[in-house]
Amino acid sequence: MINISNRVLVLFSSALLFVAAGCYAFTQEIYFFVAPVILLLAVLLIQHPQYLFYLLMLSIPWSVEFNFNASLGTDLPDEPLMLLAALSVVIYLVYRQKIIRIKLHPLVAVVWLQCLWTLITVITSADVVLSIKYLLAKGWYLLAFLALPIFLFEDERVLKRSIQLLLFSTMIAMMTALIRHGINRLTFETVNDSLQPFFRNHVNYSTLLIFMVPIQIAIIKLIDSKATQMFFICLLIITCIAVYFSYSRGAWLALIAGFCSYWLLKRRILVLSFLLFLSIVMASVFWLKSNDRFIRLSNDYKSVIYHSDFREHLEATYQLKDLSNAERIYRWVAGVRMVKDNWKTGLGPSTFYPRYKSYTLPAFKTYVSDNPEHSTVHNYFLLMLIEQGVLGCLLFIGLVTALFWYAQKVYLQANEKFWRIVVSAATSILIMECVINFLSDMIETDKAGSFFYLCVAVIVVADLKTKKLSNFSSNIQGIS
């Protein structure tokens, strides 16, 4: 809690209302009273950041995209709440006049290095204005979903309540979507319409849902009441049904990978498996690049179409005639060709879309290659390589590798059941994040990417807690 004195708060409120009354008397505009109320609410939330964070967690499933104009948009209401959360972190640090020990944690240090390198790539960017917008958004994103949770999650009660509120809000959104989709007979062609306006498409929706599965499993393991366990088991089954009817192949794959993470964690091969996967991917890329073998993946423009029937959609997937994957390959080929010209510092953040089309090959073109949504390369690892160069990509890979290493370490060393289960759930979500972001680029999105940094915060706090308890146990043994 940020303990701003009550006297200062009362004086500030009185002065603000006095000014508002004067403005109203002069202009007769009622809006002059609305603004102070909103501002006072913001001040109170900053004074009590845990409640601000609770509101942010509740808002994630319900936020909608709002565009002020063609070049400026936001997510409401969660992005304004992110800004308030970022401000609360800054005030906390200024008020305490020191940065607490958490900043010394190696995982946070890697994030700091990422930010520093991003700043360099902004300076060298092909479009500095676009890159500055990205840097600002990334700044309040990190403060809201990484810095503030690290401060707050030291209190386990705040962590538990935050997860409960997020799960509750997501389940209400899921039930609403299921009912609307059910009215439309749960068909593949109506799934996106059933999710509007809170989800852009079934990919965002299914991604949020699969992240709820490890959370539900963790709750089932932690609670003792059989009745409550049965309730959450039923909720878990409904969530899996909702994931199935989201018709998102990427989410299905990510969910399977998430379940595998538990086995990898127990076998102590999580980091090794991740590095092996990356090695196979890199070897495959070099093999396809040599002798231009990748040309064999080019498609027949007329046969690669959108299938409204899901069975036909799946058949097209394994026949390599699926429109979405064909378009993905189209952009991947362009992205790899872009790296050659800008491998040191990249093109700069948010610059892929304005420049990628000059690197595309007509042989891979599809019906949706005009890209009216202005979406990017559909692979976050490749996107980092394109926009922030080799070092930017390596820093991101290094962060993910370090996350898995610390998760494995905490899971094996923690004596408390609570932290072992929480870390295993966070690891499962991170594995799913990697799968999703290998097929798309959603680290900077509120409904999917926010979970990445929340998991970083959880693992940092879990590691610090585990060390503290371990040192305490050692001291007790030394005294005895």
C-alpha cells in the first residue's frame, strides 16, 4: 500500500472539488464535476494498488478494442487501468525513495536488458514514431503486469485473490460466449461472431481459455473441500468443452503441450526440451533455406481457400492447403528474407507491417495477403529477429530459457506445496505461451501476452520466497 497521508488526500480532494465547482459556476457544464470524481477514484486506486490490480484482472476478459482514428487505438477499460497501475508503481518507488531488492533478481535483470536493447532499436528504427509508440506502451505494460505484481504478490493473499477474480471474470465471459455460440448451433463459421465485441477472434478467446486450465487444476490440488473440488472439476470440464468449440487448432496444440510441461518439470528436462526444440527449428530453417527447398512449400493460389466447414478445414490443414497456414508461410518467408538486410538491430519495433510486402514472394501469395487487419508475421520469435535484430531475439530466448530454469529450480527446491503447485501452473502457461507465439505474436496483447509477464512475476516471487524459507530453515538447524 502507498501510504499517502490522509490529510494530504483530504486537502487535495477539497481543492479539486472547489476548482470544479468554480468551473461549473462559470460554464454551467456538468462535466466539470464528472472529471474530479474520476480523478479522485484514480487517486484512491493508486493509494491502494491491490484494488487497482484486482480491477485490472477483472477487466481483461471484457476489454474491447477502441480506435480514436486510423492510427490511434486502445483497449477499454484495461489499458487505462494499466496506465494507473504503472503510475502507482512509479509513485511507490518515489515514495519509498529506493528500489526494493526484487530488482536484483536475474529474471528482472534480463527484462531490464531487453528494455535497454529495445531503446537502442527505437533510436535506429526505420520509423522512429511507430517505435516510440511501441516503447511507451511496452513500458506501462511491464509496470502493470510485471513490476506491480512482484510488489503485491509478496502477500500470498493478494496473489490468491487476483487469480480468483481473473478466473471468475473469465468463466463468466466463457459462459456468455458459449450461450451465444450455442444459439448459433456451435458451428465453426459462427464462432467469431459469437465472441464479439470482447474478443477479436476465436484465437484470442481460446488462448485465454487454455490459460485457465492450469489455474483450475492448481485450485483443485490446493483446496481440501470435496464439494468445492467437484465444482472446479465440473468447471474444468466445461472449459475444455469451450476450448474444443473454439475451433482453434493452435490452442488445442498448446493445451497438449501445457499438459506435457508437468511431466517435463518432474523429469528435470524442461530447459533441455525447450533448447532441443529451438535447435530442431533452426536446423529445419537452414535445411529449407539451402538449395531453396522452401519453394516446395509454395501453394496453388486457386486451391488454397477458406473453408467454412471445420472438417474440410482440418483436411486442408494436413493436406497443406489451409489458407491460414499458407498465409503464415507467406509471411515467414518474407520475414526470413528481411532479417538478412537488418540482422544487427532490426528494422525497429512495430515496423514489420509497413515494409514486409516488398520482401514477399508471389509463389506463396494467398487470397488474404492484402492483410487488411495489419497483422504481423505470426511468429513472435521471428518478429523479434526482424524488428530488434539477433540480440533482441536472443534476449527473448534467454528470458524464456531462464524462466524455465528458475521454474524447474523452484519446483524441485520448494518445501511449500502452495508454491510448487503455483510454479507448475505458471510453467504450463509459459509453455502454452511459447506454442501460441510460435504460431502468432501475442506477447503485447492484453488477453494473452499479459499472462507471460504475470508468470514472470510469479516465478520471481516464488524464487525469493523459497530462498527466504530455505535460509530460515538453515538458521533454525544451525541454532539447534
